[in-house]
Amino acid sequence: MSRIEPREQIVAMSGYHSPQVDVPVRLNTNESPFAPPSGWVDSLAGIAASIDWNRYPDRSAAALRAEIASRHGLDPAQVLVGNGSNEVLQMILLAFGGAGRTVAMFEPTYQMYAQIARVTGASVVTGERRADFTLDPAEIERVMSRDKPAVTFLCNPNNPTGVVEPRSNLEALLQLAPGLVVVDEAYAEFSDWTAAPMVRDDLPLVVTRTFSKTLSLAALRVGYVLAPRRVVEALEVAALPYHLDSFKQAATLAALAHTDEMTARVAEIKAQRARISGGLAAAGCEVWPSGANFVLFRPGSAGAATVWQGLLDRGILVRDCSGWPGLAGCLRVTVGTDAENSAFLRAMAELSA
Ligand SMILES: *Cc1c(COP(=O)(O)O)cnc(C)c1O
């Protein structure tokens, strides 16, 4: 054995990368196309100046937690904030996954669930979705009874399909799952329902949210979890001490004062989403209905690889999903600004001509 030999799970994995290519029109990672409110940006220098930089941050992020909890009608002990919701997912899997445990998800879905689960040493099991990408209650039952997962992930709306799950499927999952059910609501603001109001101490339901999408703060790296107190206590054990820096705590709290301004843009994004879906269908693509800020589509005869490259040649980057389970030939485009969407649709019309 070489003296530099990572664990076998690490060697077996290539890591999760969405290529960061420097192009004028970036529609590949579902960020908000809009800058955060200027009032918030202007407040940052004052926030930075007010930090006791030689001191460790408030370990429990009490003020931020209390504010998030009150917005959801929960107790601060039912909230934990992390460096992006990916860190929250990692804390969940450190505390509830790990060696000897099984983690379930229904493909195609967000790839980080399997990736982080494997890094913690858990085994990953997958169920399939129906042709319309919703869950099949019989498949939920099959996976839950066969694999007895300690953690089951449901991404709603689902990335990369955009599909909004019927509420009855979450209810079925909560009935049948022998362990935790984690609903990842990274795109909740674009959807017509949320599981957040269902969170309570005697239900094994965990809901995760992020500031990276609707709230225009992907660069800040903040996300949080709503969960039963016992779950949050376990996550606190898995979290590193002082994991949330002082500046981030204060800047996030300040951002929450601007939520209305940011969520007001959701209507604009939804209108642009409808325009993109219509334009793609007109260009001969297969298009799936989306409850998020992106659209999954399958280009016609030109094929995904040619269209992806053709877009890149025109300075437009979209996500190639063709290698994901069940998504042969599919690409995913994030809703951008009006001008970016126009550039994208023009390019698609050219590439399909
Ligand atoms: C973008 C995204 C996240 C967000 O991750 P952050 O770490 O909060 O930026 C989480 N889940 C899904 C499904 C996503 O698409």
C-alpha cells in the first residue's frame, strides 16, 4: 500500500463537480441571476467593522437561529444553520448515516446525497421514479421495506427534473420510512407547497433550505435545517465547533430583513421559466414541467452533446445531465435574466434549425 492511501470510498469516487467555465452566460448552477438588494450590500462594510475579529463566533448562532425559527413558527432548538445546505446535508449524514447504515434516494435526483453518504461510509440504495419523474408509491414501499434506510432523501422540487412531488407521496414516505425523511427544499420558493409547516418533534421529518438560490446569496454559503429537537441535538454533535463565522451570522441576519425584496423576484423568474419552456418546445425539445428556477429538456435530433457544445461556442453554459440515471440526452438550463434567456433561446433556435 502506498503511504498516501485514502479510504476506499474516497478512492472510488471522483468528486462532484459542475465545471466552472468562464463564459458570459452562466445558466448551469441554478443561482439567482440577480444581485442581492443593494441595501444589504451597502450594509456589509458596517457589519464587517462591528465584528470582534479576535474572538470566536457565537457557537450556537443564537440570534440567527431565533430569527429563522420565528419565521417558521418553530423553536430555535429545532433549527441549525450551516455553511450552505450541503454542509447541513453532510451533518445529517455524519450523524445519521455512516458505516453500517443505509441511505436511500430516488433517481434521478441531486447527486450530493449519494456522494456525501458514501463519504461517510454509508451504503447507498436507490429507487426509481416514474416516467413523469414523480415517485411511485409502490416503489416507495419496495425500497423502504427491502432496504430499511436510516435516512431517505426527497428533493422537492426535484433537481435536476424540476418536478414537484405530490404531497401524498411525502405522506406515504413518512408512513413507511423506518428512519429519517429529509426533504431538501432548495427551490421551495418556486414551488406551490412546502413541508416546512409539518416539522415537529414527534415526526421523523427534516427539511433543509438554502440562501443560495432565491435569496441571491450563493457566494455567502448559508443553509439551514428545520428538524425535531433530538435531530438538531445530534447534528450539533456532528458540527465542528464555531462552524459558522461571525461575519456570516451577522450578514445573514441582515439579509433576512430584505427577504421580501428577494422573494418578489420569484414571480419574474417563474414568468421567464414559462418563456423558456415554451421556446424549447418550439425548438423541438422534450420539456418537463418545472416548479423550480431551471428547466430540464431533451434536445431533438441534434443530441445533447452537440447542443451543449453549440451553446458553449456561443458563450452559454448549461448543465449536461445526460450521464445521470434515467436522463440520457438531457440538459438543464437555469432561468437567467431576460437578456440571458433571450440569448439562450436564440442559440437553441439556431442549433435546432
Ligand atoms: C443548489 C442546491 C442546494 C444548495 O446547496 P448550498 O450548499 O446551500 O449552496 C441543495 N440542494 C439542492 C437540491 C440544490 O439544487
